[in-house]
Amino acid sequence: MDVEEFMNNVIAKNPGEKEFHQAVREVAESVQPVLKKNPEYEKAKILERMVEPERQVIFRVPWMDDNGEIRVNRGFRIEFNSAIGPYKGGLRFHPSVYIGIIKFLGFEQIFKNSLTGLPIGGGKGGSDFDPKGKSDNEVMRFCQSFMSELYRHIGPNTDVPAGDIGVGGREIGFLYGQYKKLTNRFESVLTGKGLNWGGSLVRPEATGYGATYFAKEMLKTRNESFQGKTVVISGSGNVAQYATQKVNQLGGKVVTLSDSSGFVYDPDGISGEKWDFVMELKNVKRGRIREYAEKFGVDYFEGQRPWGIECDVAMPCATQNEISLDEAKKLVNNGCIAVSEGANMPTVPEGVDYFVENEVLFGPAKAANAGGVATSGLEMAQNHVGLAWTFERVDQELHQIMINIHKNSWDAAEKYGYKGNLVVGANIAGFIKVADAMLDQGLV
């Protein structure tokens, strides 16, 4: 396959969707050795079919704010690939959301879900609605309007959404309540539910824990561990919070957290009462990270990202394309030996290449941050049998899934001549499972 010709066709069909183009190119380049070795994939046009969503739904979401003004947002659900199971992927509520973002996330989700080993396909959704600064009642009215359309397209064996940026427990609750009212059914149609109505233990912690477990496996390949390591983390939401907690438990020291306004640098480490403060600040008060600096008397860097801080391990846990090539160079120059992506595609392609060329252990998002969707899959399993597992059991299952993802990605990279390159390995391992399922099921 000629990658440039393939990409020109993708870009022509999907103009202006740069995040989607970026995600597709990475996969297309990675799987070239697989296509050469398995001509049946090329003959069946598996990759061409894979980049075309099975279904795309775009809808208006009218709602009323607290002043009685009618607002209108746009909603999306991209059901990308169901070859190995029902569509599964989060909902993102953020002003930056447009169809290109949702398609990039949904395409990534195909491979991420495949890597978990669970029977879940790839999908994603969301809206350009911004929950920041909105009252609980405004968020509720928006979620009810959003679900009034979405409910037609989802179901426990069809499409099972979850949370993402801007969609936490509050939003999942409002969405589920409306789904139940409209369908008169209580079923496993959303994950990230409250513990007292079908949710799973470890689900809030899962993405952050998973990215940390993945980093632990990468470090083991060089006989290293988190013990005594300095760790730089971006973000201060769900993923960053629990990555921080797990790094602390494994003996590392987290020295930064950030939000869209800037980052804090605490050389003594963010743990104990400081971590408790972050949890209340972000989950209860919904405040800004600069308040941490004011509270504990540490440095706050307005409008900056933390990648210039010296560290052993970096964990980008905020949003896409947050590590530029220049920032990747700073991390390498400052002695960073491992990067584990807790966010979706947080490193620009040139930065990824730079890390790989400089032999930095690099855990790509579709592998390193699969812990969230893996635990969503475990929540679905518990719902289907009507049982709730203990924290220890779910955490053990999650840990094993992350070990398996690392091993399968490592082995695939080695088999196709890219030893140690987990970007290529994760893409290949995820692709082959879905491609084989598509071949088995014929031209659909």
C-alpha cells in the first residue's frame, strides 16, 4: 500500500479534520509490515474500511440556561467499528469538540479496545457544550436534551458510552436518568455509573492507575522501577489525580500538576494532605490549580506546560497535542527515560518520533491509557451477571490487563522488526485482532 496515496484519499474525504488525519497516518504507517506479510488484508481493503465509520450521528441539542435563555449546541456519536463487540467509548463535553476530534478519538478507540482483550468495539461522542461555570441544573438540562436524541442509537449490546473530558459522575448520572425515563429500562448502557446504581469500584481511578501500571511495565524492561523517581504529570482532572496517587504508592514523587491556565511545581512532591487538597479543589470546589500554589507556597507558571521541569518519568494526562517537538527535546535533555500517555494522543507525531529515536520508553495512549475503557468493560461484565466485585478484584483485573497490553505490544513490535517500539507494536497488535474479525464476518 502507498501510504501517501492512502492518506490523500482520507484527507480528501475528511477535509479539515487534522486530528483524525494524524491518528490515521500513525496507524497506516505502523501496519505496513503487517499488510506486506498478510496480503489478504490488502485484498479485502481492511484499512480502507476501518477508517470509514460504520455510522455517524450529528444532532442539535437545545437547552435552557438559568436566565431562561435558549442555547443550542451540537451533539455527536461516531460508531466506528463493531467487529469485536458493541461500540464503546466516551462522551466529551468541551468547546473544542467538532467532528474531527470525535473521529480521531473514535478511531483510536478501535485499537485501544482491541488491546484490552475484551469484546468491545470502537466509538466516541460528545458535544461542543462547556460544562465549566455552568450550574448543576444547567448541566442537567443539557444532558437530558442530549440524551433525548442519543438514546435512539445506543444500548447494552449496541453502543455503550462512558465519560471523557467534561463528563464525570454528575453528567453520567443525568444522562442515565434520562435514558431510563425514555426507555423504561434499567440496563448496562452507560459506564462510569454511581456505585450505588451499577457502577464499578476502581472506575474513577482506572485510567490514571492503568497509565501508571503501563509505565511500571516499561521501566521493568530496563530493570527500573518508580522507587525514587521524579515524575512530571500534566492535568489535574480524574486521570492526573489517580496517576499521582498510584505513582506515590509505587514510591515515586509527582512534582507538577496543571490545568488550562498553567502549572504548579512542588519539588517536595504532591502527596498526603496536598493530594487531598487537589481532590477537593478539582472535584468539589471545581477551582483552578493556581490555588494549590497559593495554599502551599510553591511556584505557579501561568500559561505554561510542565515539560521543562527535570524528571525521570513524564505522564501527559491533560489533552491532545500537549507535548510539542521542542518540549519533547527538553524532556530528553533533562534526563527523562519514560513517557506514559494518560491523555489521548498528547504528543505531536514529531515528538513521538524524537522519543523513539532517543530510546525513551514511550507508552502510546492507545496502550497506556486503555485502563479506563478496560475497567468500563469490567463494569459491563459485572452488570451482565448482576454482581459487584471488590476493589481488590477489579484492581487486580485492571493490573493484569495492562501487563497483557504491554506484553502483546512489545511482542508484536519484536515480531515485525521494531523491537522496543511500543507505538508500532500497539498499532499492530490492536489492528490484527480487528482485521481478522472483519475478515471472518465478510464484506459488511
